[in-house]
Amino acid sequence: MEKKLTSRKENYSQWYNELVVRADLAENSSVRGCMVIKPYGYSIWEKIQSSLDKMFKDTGHVNAYFPLFIPKSFFNKEASHVEGFAKECAVVTHYRLKTDDDGQIEVDPAAKLEEELIVRPTSETIIWNTYKNWIKSYRDLPVLCNQWANVVRWEMRTRLFLRTTEFLWQEGHTAHATKEEAIEETIRMINVYAEFARDFLAIPVVIGTKSESERFAGAEETYCIEALMQDGKSLQAGTSHFLAQNFAKAFDVKFMTRDNKEEYVWATSWGVSTRLVGALIMAHSDDRGLILPPKLAPIQVVIIPIYNNKEQLSEISQRVNELCDKLKKMNISVKYDDRDSYRPGFKFADYELKGVPIRLAIGKRDYDNNTWELVRRDTMEKKIVNNDLIIKKIEKLLVEIQDNIYKKAEKFRNSNTTKVDTYDDFKEVLNKRQGFIEAHYDGTVETEMLIKNETKATIRCIPIEPISEEGKCIITGKPSKFRVLFAKAY
Amino acid sequence: MEKKLTSRKENYSQWYNELVVRADLAENSSVRGCMVIKPYGYSIWEKIQSSLDKMFKDTGHVNAYFPLFIPKSFFNKEASHVEGFAKECAVVTHYRLKTDDDGQIEVDPAAKLEEELIVRPTSETIIWNTYKNWIKSYRDLPVLCNQWANVVRWEMRTRLFLRTTEFLWQEGHTAHATKEEAIEETIRMINVYAEFARDFLAIPVVIGTKSESERFAGAEETYCIEALMQDGKSLQAGTSHFLAQNFAKAFDVKFMTRDNKEEYVWATSWGVSTRLVGALIMAHSDDRGLILPPKLAPIQVVIIPIYNNKEQLSEISQRVNELCDKLKKMNISVKYDDRDSYRPGFKFADYELKGVPIRLAIGKRDYDNNTWELVRRDTMEKKIVNNDLIIKKIEKLLVEIQDNIYKKAEKFRNSNTTKVDTYDDFKEVLNKRQGFIEAHYDGTVETEMLIKNETKATIRCIPIEPISEEGKCIITGKPSKFRVLFAKAY
């Protein structure tokens, strides 16, 4: 038996790192900052992808694919974009290797690119350069494209899933005839993300807009969803940007309106990434390992036989296989682990580590009694269930677990959201338990920066529908009309 | 109305290039050799992906994700791999941009990587470097991973889908305890590709092995599927490599056998790419545009209303919507194009260009007669179908079209496969109509190269189950035991 995980209390950060590796989700690769997503981790991502992809298509979007490389000169076109954002990039300068005199591989100095290519950190520039040719008239609008792709941002400090040099994501890039339509799209997509977080990730989120200093470079407004992790830190789980006409102007994308006038096109972009897998882990899991919401669990039910000899195993297997067949027909993913090389206790611990929502065990006595031993991962509650009722029980329990995980996360968030009215209280909360802090501030970058520099807490978002409340900035005492959400963040 | 496509007869190559762009499949980007896959083209690729992915999973494979970048030094480890293959690569040398004194973006010379990174042209090296840590014992085997990813090969002459600098593909990389098991896997996967080509792409293929000179660098045997295009050239549509222990030795991947001996692991790799979309176009389409097999068509049925006024349209739309609802429930993808801004004739031509398998039109008279006008794209045959029978007719026709397209391609291939026994006949066939040529050769690289240099035809494959036949090499007259397949190739 492997040793236990570090507990969350002992060292939350180490608990996370250990869990990601031990549960076979991902590992660091030989390339600094790049991860290998292992099959178990990747299958969670596949489920995230297919659920989100359906939601995008249901809201009228189509997928497309744009080049990995972006000519350097494109970054000169939208000044604020590159200033605020796109400097830490992988740069391709050559296109050939050669064998040197010692038989070693080296870069061929003769094969130098005239213009360097940047590995996309995000695709606004290359996509708007393409849209220029697609959009001539109001009839060509809206353009509602999404792309599933890898992107590269040269991060100095990386952590599996949360911040890696290369990561997988989707980026939606839409083009509209009017400002109103683009804003509507921006909000539609942040709501899609919030719905996905609630219904699939089982994570409650706060929807809001970013303050100026945290806004996406090139955007006029950035909407985000913020989720509270178990250590009291906030994690930005998705963003949706209203880009106004900035990229249309930079890449000269104009269209002819119905009234035959020439106008610049309005833009949005929105994305979520493999970071969501990190959010999933941090929001729900415990000291035994992962707790996965059934809707995203690669294995929803695992069955482990307990037997003394081959005859018993063969008897038990027959009943197990019947159940597996029925579950598969209902699209419930089930794994029968009858490997002889591992003992039941090892398997129990392993599937707890891997967060399988329901575990069934069946031994000789269960077989004779026509029962199953059932353990649900979220509460570790154990029950004996009659074979005649097992299907109904599993079906019901998968819904119940999904629901329970969400409620638990919601309860945690609510009890870790604190209203404070003085800077002293603000700092005390950060020292004690962190979490979300709702406070008044005067709306200036100076105040925001002062708080950030002194406490490391930042404005996570300005709630999208703030509750009107007269108050005073906790720093300057100037009047404020509503509270904003502060937290330390990943 | 746009002008007609160049015909295949007039200029096959131009026909292809025009068709790809006009049918909205893909276009060249601002980055040399990289394409933009447009939504309509990408949705074909999505269908290819999901069908293949299911076949991979049904044969026991799982997906994973490995880094985009490969350290340069990895290419030194398997000498034949880099010699034969991996030299034309994109090389990342820097990781930061900066703004120079004139406010222009430039590469920061201070941010130079110690070791250059290569954008993966294929992932054997990085994956086997990872497998080293995954595989310790026979219990860890087999490893059956697949990856859906983008790769980059710096091609000098590129063509949309057929040969692009960046392309999308899947690459399977498996690890086995025995040689036999690895060979079995190699053959299993080339058969999966052949089955996919037959059942989805509707393309008949020849399965065989590559001659030494065409073999994948690092492989001991390369299996391939070869498909004949309408211009008589062959297109390699998929490959599966038996890599023996070459990469295991290069990356020191050993395992403990059941008998406690240390042995190197056996490997395979196999892949298909967005090139399949090119194959699909070249194999079936005609001078009107695409002909898509129903199983991969993004739109299977398009419905076009013909009306003189709003009342007529509203009447017609009611019947159309009823049909659409029914078809959607049957998972048949249907599009109702009631756009007012285009005339029916324009729409007819556009959906012919886009290869939609079935087109329905309905006007006032059809409405009154309770009928539909139906045109199938593959034969352009027109029929009047009673509304009560339309669903059954569509269902049947989708199967029939899929079948007919395959049969047509098979017939074309058979009538363009020629047995020749002299080099003169060989050259004459190449001059007249090309196609596949079955000929005897002496099995030497010299003969192969002579033929290649003189005629541009190459050995496409050595059939996997050759028919024994005593013969003489068409060049040297030396004895040969079976014919191999020659052709000019893409």
C-alpha cells in the first residue's frame, strides 16, 4: 500500500500536487512548464469538452481551426493587446535541423525565418486577420466560431492544470454588426460557463466584470466566473470579453450595413481551459483523494469482487456481468475490476483516490443474500442494497451525489464569504480563513493597487448585478454604491 | 451567380484547389503553408474524428496528451528517426517579445533558450521518454494511448489538406511485452483504418507494407493504406508502424517480465490526418462540386422552399418544419434554407457545390399535391416523392448513396489497375491514364530508385497478402514471386 496523501490541513498545496500525480491525472514533462495529461485526466477533459461543445452548438456556434503560428508583426497592430498580455511567448526563428560534423543535431543557421513566428498565446490577431476576408456585408454577420486548441504562454511558475506553459482550451471569437449584439453575446457566453460550472463541475461561481487592471488586454469589458477553492483562494474559471471594435480597427475589418454604410465590426472572445480540471480537484476533493461529480467522472461505478477461489469468482462474475450490461445500456460507465494481482483493500483505496462516485463490492455472502455492498465516495456512507433494487439505487445516487457535491461547495462558499467595512477587518479575514470578502472601495486603480500590494488580495470581480448599498471605501472613506468581491487568487 | 468550377478534365489540380476554397472547406492563411480550416470543412473533420475515436476506444485505446515541444537533444537519441524524417521542423529559440525604442515588437535577445525546442513533427521521442516512467513491469503493459493533436512539418510545397506545414492528426503510440503482440497491434490498426476508409469515407483502399525506402524512419515495418484518386494518382491515407524495440532502446524503456527478466519494450505507432479530407474530395467529387458520403456529410438533407409570397412561404414552412423535427429525432442532420436574400437557383448550385447528399425542394404545387421534389447529389437524379413516403425514402437513400459512392470508387479503381510485364508497358500506362500498376520487381532499392527517377512512379505498397506468381522484374529480369503496386503519388 502506498503512503497516504498529505492532508489538506497540513499542506494544501502539496496535497494538490500529490493528488494530481497519484490519481494519474497529469505529470510534469521533460519540457519545462509543459504537462503530460494522462489518460485518466484526459478523459475528464474529454467529458468537459463534449459537454461544453454541445452547449456552444446549442447557442449557434460552429467550430473551426486557425494556425498555431502568428507572424510577429500582427502583435504590433493592437497595441494594448501586446502591451498588457502577449509578451511571454514561444518564438519560432528557424525551420530546419541539420547534423553537424560530430553527428549531433543542431539548428541549421541557414534556415532562419525572415519574420519570426509566435506560437499563439491566444488567437485574436490571427483570427481577425482572417475575418477581414470573410466579412464584407451585414449578410456575413454574425460570425460565431469556436476553436479547440493548444496555446502557449511562457509562465515562470507553473502548476499542473492551474498554470502551465502549454495548455488546452477553447476560444470563441465572434463578430457582430452592432455593439448591443456583441455585448449580448459576451454575457450569453459567461452565463453558459456559469451554467456549465453549476451543472457539470458542481461548482457555484460568482459572475462579474473585471476591474480595469485585471481586464483582458484589448477588451473593453471582461466578464468572469470566480470559484472559491477549499483553501479560501479564488480561481478564475472562465472569461468572456467584449472587445468593442478594437480588433476590427487593428485589422481593418469593416462591413456594409443594410443602409449601405461602412462600419467596423464588433467583437467578443471567450475561453475556458484545462484549468477547469484543477478547479474540479480543488473544489471538491478530500484527504482520501478525488471526489468527482458523476457527470464528469470517467468511471461512475466500479465493482470489486471479493473471493477465495476461482469458483466463487466465476459465480460472482456472472452476476456482475449482468449488472454491467444493464448499466452500459443506460449509458452509465462502469468498470469491473477483477484483476487478480491486487487485493480488494488496495483497489478500494485506489478508486477512492481516483474519485469514482459509487463503489460496489460483492463477496460470497452478498452473492448468497442477493445483495451488494455500496459505498458512495462523497460521504463514504456504506449500505447493503438488494440486487433487485441496485439499478434504481445507482441511478438515483448518481443524481444525488452530483447534487450533494454542489450543495457542499455552495455551503462552503457561503460560509466563507465575509462582509467587511474596515481595512483592519479586511486584513483579519485574510489572515484567518481567507475566502471571498465583500467590501466597498472607491473605484480607483490606486486603491486597488494599494490593497493588492499590502495584502495580495485583488478584486476578483464586480458583481454583474450588484446590490445597491451606500457605503464608504475601506481605504479612502470615499463614497461607494455597492460592494465588490476581493480574494487572494490562483 | 459565381462562375463554374474548372472541370477535372481541364485541370484536375486547379479543380481541387478551387473546390476546397469555393465549398468553404479551407483557405490559405497569412502564415506560409498553414491553412485555416473553415467551419464547413472542420465539421467534416469532426465527424471523421468522432467515428475514428469510437473505433479506437472499441479496440481498447485511451486518449492522452503530450507536450507540443520536444527538446532538441531527444532527436539525437534515435539516429535513423531524425536522419530520415525529422529535419524540416519549426524551432523555438526564444521565449519573450519586447518593445524596442521605436515602439515596435521584437524578439528579446536576452530570452534565449538554453536548449532549443522543436515543435513536434510526430511524438515518438517525447512519448517514449514519458513511457520510461510509466512502464516498469509486465503488469504495466500494454500501454494503448492515442493523441489528437496538431503537428508541424516545414513543407516546401504545400496544398490545402494534402500537405500543409501544420496539420491536425491522431497518433497512436502503444507499448507491448512481446514482438508478436506489437505486430498484431500494428496490423489491427491498419485494418481499422481500412475499415474506416471503406465504411465512412466510402473509399476502397489497398493494404500493404512499404518498401524499405518509403518506410517510416525508425520503423522496422510500415503498413499503409493506399487510395486511388480520380486523376489516377495514389494517396497514402494512413500508416501503422511496427517500431520494434528501436524507441525503447533509444529512451531506455525496459520492463520486468513474468519470469523476472529485464527486457526492452516493443512499440507501434499509427496515424491519420486532415489529409483524409483531401482524399474524400479527390475520390468522389465532380465538376459541380463536392460529393460527400452521407455518414460524414455535415448536412445530410437540405430543404429549399420555392414561393411567390409570404403566405405561400408560411404554408410551406409549416410542412417543412414538421419534416425537420422528424428527421432530427432520427439523428439525420437537416437544414432548412429559407433565406430570402438568395434565389432557389443560387441555393441549388451552392448545395451541389457543398455536396449535400439529398436536396428537397417544395413549391406551391408540391404543397398542394402533398409531394416533395427530391434530388440526390451523387447521380443528380430527380424524383417526385409523396409526403407520406418521404421519411422512408430519405432513410433508404442515405444508405444507398453511401453505398453507391463506394461502388463507384471501387469500379474506378478496378478499371484503373493494370497488370504490366514490361517496362515499356509500364511507361505507357503512366503516360496514358496512370492508375495503379501491378508489376514484378526484383526487390532491390536500386531498381525502385531507377523507376522512380525515370517515371516518378513509386512502389505504393507490397500487398499484405500477395498472390503468389512466378515472374520477372520489369527492369532487371531477375525472378520475382509476386507483384507489387506502383503509382505516381500525392
